[in-house]
Amino acid sequence: MRNSMMTFAAIAVVLPASSTAQPAGRAADTRAVVTVLAQYKAAIERLDPNGTERLFTQDSQIFETGGAEGTYTNYLAHHLGPELKAFRSFVFSDYKIDVRFVGAVALATETYRYRIVPNTGEAADRLGVATSVLRKVGGDWRIVSMHNSARRPPSQ
């Protein structure tokens, strides 16, 4: 147990230092990762996920608000696709993204607000956060894992 705690402490000290010192050549990778996530966000706002499969690896894993959704293909077929059909609009605001690299993997953290207007019922305003792990596949960055969660803003 003591060795596990020491290992955890060593990792906690090393990771933040390594994440802030990115090689200069990572600027293009950072832009590419931001572009992948922006394309995904834009598809959600269009309520049209067609073509988003190319943004994810085949073995991707999606986690949303406490649920393991399986691969992106499964998530799209059984959750996201039907959900988007039930919305009149989905708009992001106050969007911020941070990208860092650990070896060959990109770690992205997004924070945002969003407003969903369903086809029936009342609009929902939420604060959201997403963490994504991306890796290069055939020269293109792809999402390997994505975890999204949301909550009501404090005033609700």
C-alpha cells in the first residue's frame, strides 16, 4: 500500500510538469486535435451526426454522465442519433478547450454551456465538461475515448 501511495505521489508530481512543457512541433498537432473536436461539436449543433464516425477510432469508448455507452458507433446508433432527432436546437456557448500531450496521446478538456430545445417540452440549460483522449491513426487524430458530463447551472 505504501509503495502504491508513493507511486501515485510521484505520478502526480511528474504529470503536471510534463504537460506544460510541450515540444514546439506540437502546434500543428494541437490545431488538428482542436479541429477534430470542433467538427464534432459543429455536427451536434447542426443536429446532424452524419460523417462523425470518421472522428473516432473503431474501438473508441464513450462515457456520458455516469453511463458506459460502448463504442462511438453504438453510442451514435442507440443514444446520440435518436436523441438529436428529438431536439429542435442544441447550442454551445462559453466554450473553452485545453489540449496537452503525453507521449503520442493527446488529452483534451472542454468546458462549455449548452442549451437544448427539444421538439416538445421545455428548454434545458446545462454546464458541461468533456475529456477526450486522441491518438493518430493513419496520420489523422482520432478520438479513442470521450467522457461527457453535465449539470444544471447554479441558478436552476
